[in-house]
Amino acid sequence: MALKEPGLFADGSGLYLRIDQTGARRWVWIFHYHKKRREMGLGSLEVVGLADARAAADVARRILADGRDPIEERRLALMPSTSRLFSAVANDLMDALEPSWKSPKQRGQWEASLMQHAGQIWKADVSAVDTAMVLEALKPVWAAKPETATRIRSRIERVLDAAKVRGLREGENPARWKGHLSALLPKAERNKDHHSSMPYGEVPAFMRLLAGRKSVSALALRFLILTAKRSGEVRGADWSEICGNTWIIPAERMKGAREHHEPLSRAAMDILNTIPADIRSGLIFPGWNGPMSDMTLAKVLKANKIENVTVHGFRSSFRDWAGDCTGFARETMEEALAHRVGDKAEQAYRRSTALVKRRDLMNLWADYCSGVAVDNVHHLRA
């Protein structure tokens, strides 16, 4: 062709030869999709002849006639097939989320739940996942394991949302609960059973039993009971978090994602002081190969023939004792458990005074656990 002036030169039915200011000549097909003007490149004139350009435009017209976007269809066709799998999108999403997760175990939990309960979805093209597939994954566990089912549904929904943002699928999310699955499934009834706890009247005897055990796990369990903290908070405790007789637990290791200042009782400090000074760096209660596992603490109970009691349940033991046997305000007891109390204004006001009151409470709890100064405990109820 002899055309050289910049501009658009029509061949018909939306096919044009575009000549740029640089003199480059290329075929384009111009069309409207969802009322928006789109321009699809079909190749350089130096490579694509008129007949091939017309043939390519004909293919694009047929795709448009089916209600699909020819540009998007071509982009998806050129993508590697593996990148369109649900598993690939899920792994990319997990890569993005992993830095914000509190525990390295969360990725394994995501993968295990999706691969075990949503295997068909895991292996499918992400654009092909529909409501029937989601229901097939959820129904076997919806009533029997509601918490597991809820997590699976949420994770599927999140992966499909990510796929839509990346242009890998269109339409409504088939894993969406409100206004969709809520019409097809009953509301999941979560297990409301509390963690089995040791009656607080039995705690002092158990603490004496633990005092005779010299293992790191037994020491950690004593520290956990005295501080009424969660297993993960104690197992992840680092010497850098100890400031005098206060343990400053960073937000990323707290369930509520906010920094917590834990006043350490005299008995809790005694436990820390039993650890030789030359090894006071890194984890306070390390396992054999890194952090101690939650199962390790549970094994201490089993080894001492303590049945129907969980490690987490000692928080309930403390709370029952504090409510039954002391005159401290409910807010102080809840703050000792790192529970949020009141609105933001109240929390800001109490922050300066709660530590002092909690230190008194935790010292009294430590004395009770040690069988010391029992006369100081005020029995408020018969």
C-alpha cells in the first residue's frame, strides 16, 4: 500500500489501517462493547496482509456477537493455562496475604481446607467455578463442622474476588453469603462450647505439682497460668518483650491485634529468674526446633494425668476465681484477659489506671495459686 499520511483508513465493518505519526502502519478493529469504544490491534501491515486482517476481524465480530469482549478473550487465550486455575489464583493470594498473618501455620490451614474440602474447585479453571461447585464443597461439612465450613466458604469467596479483580472471571461471586448462599443454606450454628477448665479450687495443688517438674514446657505452663494468657502468647514470648516487671506483648501476637502490657506478679518474675542469665535471649520458652508447639503444653497435662482440661481453660479458671473471690471490678478482670472493655473513650481513660489495678489482681492470683496469703482473698458469694 502506498498510504503514508497519518490517520485512519477504513476497509469496512470496523476494520481500519492506522498510520501513526511515526509512519508505523498497523491494522485495528474498532467496535463498541457495553457502550464503550474499543480498539483492537490486529498486527503490523508489514506482517499481516489485508486478507489476514479481514479474517481476524471476522473472528472478533463473532465473539462480539456472542456478547463477549474480543480483546479480553484474546488476552485470556494467550495466558498460560495454569495461571487460570483456582489453585494458582489462591496461591498468589496467599503470597500477598502471608506477611500480614500472625502465624506461619495459616497458609497450611488455607491450603488444607481448600484442597481437602473443595478439591474440585481447587483444580478447576477459576472462571468455571459456579454455585453448584461451591455447594458441593460446603454441604458435607455445613452442619457437622460449621466453623470449618464457614472458613472454607470465606476463603473460596476471597479467591474468586481476587480472580475477578485480575480479570479472570466475570459476574457475581458464587461463594457470596448475603443474598446468595444464604438463600440456599441454613445459617451455620457455630460450636459455643467453652474450653474445658480446671476448677480454680484445684489450681493451687496442680501448681505445686508443676513446681516439681523441671521441663521447659512445665515452666511455660506455670507462667501461662499465673499470667492468664493464651498459649500462643506465652509460647511466642521473647526476652526483648520483658521490661522490668512488665511483659509488653506486641500487637501482631495478640488476638485483638493491639499491644498488651501484662503486669508480672512476683511469682511470674520468679519463674523468669530461674532461667540462667546467659541464655536470656530470643524465645523465653523455646521448643526443640524453634517455638514450642501448643501440643507440647497439652502433653504436660496428659503427663500429669489431668483429664478433661485444656490449656486455654486456665483463663476461665482465673476469671471464675476473680469473679467469685475478689472485689475487683469486672472491667479490671476482663482487661487482665486482654478483652476489650467499653467504648474507645473509656478505653483511653482507663489505660493509665488499669495496669496498677491489674498488677494487684495478678499478685493476688499468684498468691492464691501458690497457697500464700489466702486470707487476702475476699469471698463475695457463698
